[in-house]
Amino acid sequence: MADSVSSEEVAVISNTDITSTESENNIINTMVERGTALLRKLEINVAEAEKRTGKNTVNMQETYTVYLIEIRPAETEGGTPAAPDTLWRRYSEFELLRTYLLVTYPYIIIPPLPEKRAEFVWHKLSADNLDPDFVERRRVGLENFLLRVASHPVLSNDKIFFLFLTEVSIIIYSVPRKYCSVSYFSSRFASRRFTALKQYSDELNTVISQLLRIRARVADRLYGVYKVHGNYGRVFSEWSAIEKEMGDGLQSAGHHMDTYAASIDDILEEEEHFADQLKEYLFYTDAVRSVCRKHELIQYELEMAAQDLVQKKQQKEELATGTVRIFSLKGMTSKLFGQESPEQKESRLAALEQSIQEGEETVKEKNTECQEFVRAAWDDIERFKEQKDKDLREALISYAIMQISMCKKGIQVWSNAKECFSKM
């Protein structure tokens, strides 16, 4: 079903300038607008992250990060905010929750988790999983994951999800092995709609990956350009030391250049939040493909059941008429050792008739399962498409606004430098 599922058991633990914070608030407000009864009743936050040290399953010392989940009633009495209920979760526990959702709701595009290891980053940014900036971005991503699930009309009603938010104890759920591996089947088992959806998902994955790579290369070069401007500041300061009339102006201009050079760190760190929004939909493409693969599996099972039924009906016809259409070991045996007795033939016909009835029932069940899956999956796909269009449009607009703001700040720095030069 999904690449991350690899065991027979799933453990679920039962937390005009536009800034990244404003962007996150826009996403949260959008989810609440689309939200379900759960988001209207509860406020869900991943409030903070904390580094801890402990022993793992093989009794070795390790350092890991835990995240504090806070939930509180959305409506308070007397205007006084209620104290939140809190619990700590590790990233691996979020993975277990998502695995459970993948297996339980194969027809739903399950929201992705933030990246486990930093990818598509500009070279000057640390890719260390324990780096404070990376941990903070992951905290935001985990909160976004919980809000995505809580805003979904089906997932938000899941009892295990609610226990994940409220209970500390562990509950183990057995998962059939057939759902724990990725299976690929011939395209003839998929309908045209799902084939087209899978192709679109592959193409979207390629496009977003290219965008993120380009952005990382641009960020790298931009970082270098800004930092080189710091040399202006150094040279202007040195120059000011040998000038009398021009000294103050050169010193002030050098200060503005230093400020300009230093501003790139905050700019690119803020950019990472917009890159994370693109990454979310990069990971969403895997969830879409997972739904497509499940549809192929159901179609495959239906096709195999139908073929098996046809073979059994053919066997019955051959036994009843005594004619064999194709070569078979049983047909050759009959010719060598003689025909069956009437009693044996009658017994075999009765067994085949029973098997055919069971086969017809299986085909009927598989056909109903397939139709129900297609109906439920396509409803969720339509919901996802609407969400995707809105989120990506808002993210790209916010990114453009941030770039405009960055350019305006650069113009302001050079305008200030111009005034310094004019006063010399």
C-alpha cells in the first residue's frame, strides 16, 4: 500500500510584507473554514519541540526530538481560555498514525508528514535532523499534518486519531500482510481516470522537484551575492578612515551595506517555509499514487475472480457434455483409464455447481467493492484537487509577495546609501 509500511503490525500511540507566520496562519484559517466538527470543537497545536536523550529498543543511547501536542476547547466559558491538555510525541509516532490511516482508509489521499531528512535545501543551510531551524520547520509541518487530518470529513471522525491527541497509552492493531507491500499491476487493471490521475501525479512530482531544485540553486547564488555586498561595507569603512570631508558619508554607506549583506540569512530562512509548502504537495503525490495502486489491486482481484468463475463454468460444461475444448491432464487421464462412474460425475458436478455459486458471489462482492472504492476515492480526489489548487495558488502568491518585499528592502538600502553619498 505505502512505501513506509513494512511490518505486519501498526503501533498507534493513544501533539504587503508577508511573513512565514502569517502564511502559516492563512493555512490554518483555510483549514478551519473547510473544517469539520472536530476543529470547531478543539484547537490543535504542536506548541514546541524538545531534544531528549534516552535508550532505544536495542538499549543504545540516542538523542531524539519530541513534540508537544496541545488541545483545548475552541469555545471557552466566561472568555477565559481553558488550560490545554498536553502530551509529547516523537516523529516516529506520527509515522505510525499515518500508517494506520493509510491502511484503514485506502481510498483517501492521506495528508503527508514533513520530510524526515532535509532535502532541496540551499547549501549554507544545515541538513542536520537536530538542527534547531530544521526542528522548528518540522514542528510546523507536524501541526499542519494534524490540522489536515482534523479538517478531513472522514479522517477527523476516526477514534484512533482522537486517541492519538488525547491518550498516552499504546494500542497495537494487526494489519494483514497483503496491505504492507507496494504492488504494481498491468495498466489494464486500472480505469482511464485512475491511469490519468497516476500520470498527473508523476508529472506533478517532477515539476515540484524541479521547482525546489531551481529555488535551492537560486538561493545559493543569492546568498553569495548578498554576502559579497559585505565587502562594500568593509571597503567603505576603510576608505572613510583616510577621508576628512567624505568620511562620515562613506562610514554610513558602509553600515547600510553591512545591513544589506546580513539580511539574506533571515530572507532565505523565511523562504524555507514557502519551500516546505511545496514539499508538502511533493509528498502528497505519493499519497495519490497509493490510492491509484489500491485501485489497481482491487481491479486485479476482480479480474482474477471473474477469470476463475469462467474457468469453473467451462469445467462444468465439459463435464456435463463430455467434451474437452482444451488439453488437460484430467482429460488425458480419462482417455487412458476410462470415464468416471455416474456417481462420481454427479458428485463432481455438484461440487462445481457449489464452487460456481461461491465464485459468482465473490465476483459480485468484488464488483461492489470496486464500485464503492471508485465512488469514495473520487469524492476524496475532487476534494483534494480543490484543496491543492487553493493552497498552491496562495503559496506561490505569498512567495512572489515576499520576493517583492525583499527587492523593496534592497532598493531602500541603496536609496539610503545614495543619500549618504549625496551628503558627502
